[in-house]
Amino acid sequence: MIALSDIDPARPVLIAGPTASGKSALALRIAERQGGVIVNADAIQVFDTWRVLTARPSPQDEAQAPHALYGHVPGTTAYSVGHWLRDLEPLLTGDERPIIVGGTGLYFTALTEGLADIPPIPAAVRAEAEAILQADGLPGLLATIDAVTRGRIDTRNPMRVQRAYEVQRATGRGLADWQDSTPPPRLPLAECHAFVVDAPKDWLTPRIERRFDRMLADGALDEARAHLPDWSPDLPSSKAIGAPEMIAHLQGHLSLDEARIRATIATRQFAKRQRTWFRARMTQWQTLTPDGAAA
């Protein structure tokens, strides 16, 4: 359990944790009692689509404290960690203390460890990577990525693998080599409070299932129905967990119960990847028990 009296109201706060672990509730509690602006560090919640399905803060939550970088990017627009750092910069130098919360580990490591200044990837290289992924799957991309980079990335994550391939193909240097020449971090850990929620599987799984049921009750299916005419799995925002399953149900390929089961399984798998990242990359962060993150 974390005591708010141990948190300096003048220092930025970072809260990382797997999906459904209660980190957003903790951020809101800190903001209500100490002040500050809650800043999104989730790569899918940046998009203006799928508010319910991505568990973005509700209008009620947003009325209780200032929120930033939620739903500010069109769902058709590619958005990288570099974009996020640029959008974050004014909030780091603003009048209100930032409380940065989310589940995208790469955002946090880029912020606290630095981000390699990799040039933009040409559209032709991105198209090439997507074609290989479609034809040969992840092995087709991994086969050409250098061994050091393969050892650092989540080789089961298509976005991470494709990014590594594109960087190597476009620049002639492996992603790991770029990372090793990274400039100083924008917000070192020594200058902030950094917390990571350690949510065990047995505790988290029932919460994931309950939350998805709550999403359905709150209109996730209606949200999916609104996206159906323009649905494309290739859109950046279509990576929202549960979106393909909801669309498949509306297209008549799955029953609602089948879609629910598949979406909760996908969420559990995603949470497992998040926990793996946090435990490997955030050893210097203060660990919170789930009770410490709960509202």
C-alpha cells in the first residue's frame, strides 16, 4: 500500500501496470488529493476511437481532474513513441505536476532512459514489412533482424517485430545499435516518483473478465457497430484489444459469447506480456501490490 504522504506533490509521478490493474484509479486519487494533470501513457488510448473498449477515463473521471493525451489522435494516423514524447514535452514544463499513467512500457522507458533518434521510416519500407508479415508471419521478419535486437524485443509482438525490421531495413543499423547510442532521458527516475503495479495472474484474471462484461454493459458493442462501416484491421486504432472480436461478432462470424471469451483471452495474454516487460525493464521502480493501486 502506498501512502500519499510519501509522495512529494512537486515531483512528477509515473504509474505503470498491466491492463485492469487499477493504476488509473490510483492516478485519479493522487490528482484529487494533491493536484496535477493525469497524462496518458497507453499507446491505444491516444486514439479518438474505441473509448469504451480501451477503458479510457470516463467523462466523470475527467471532470474530477485534468486529463491529457487521451483520444487526441485520429484512429487512422500512425503514432509512435517519438510522437508521444513530443506531445508530452509541454506537460513536463507546464504549471501542473504530471501524473503519467499507462501500460505501454516502451513509453516509460523512452521517457526515463532516453529514445534513439531514428529517422522516419519510408512508406515503401513499411509496405514491404507489412507484405512479409502477411505472407510469412513473424518468422519472415525475424529472420533478417540482427541477433542482439532479437534478444531485446518481444518476438511475439507483431508491432515490435515490424518496427525492428523497418529500422534495420531503412537505416542499415539494428534497433539495438540505435538504442545503444541513445541520448540522455527527458525525465530520469531520480527526478520523479516511479511506481509499477505487480498484479499476479490469479488476482488480475477475474478483474479482466469483469471489466470486459462492464464494457459490454457500457456500450462496447454499440461502439463497434459505429466502426463497422469503415472497419479495417490495418488501421492503427484497430489494434485495440477486443475490437477484432466485436467486429467479427457483428459480421456474423462469432456469437457474442464467443467474442467475449476470445477478447478476454487476448486481454490476459496482453497483460502477461506487460508483466514480463515491467519485471525485466523496471527493476528500479517501486513495486506496488494491487491493493496499493486500487481505488
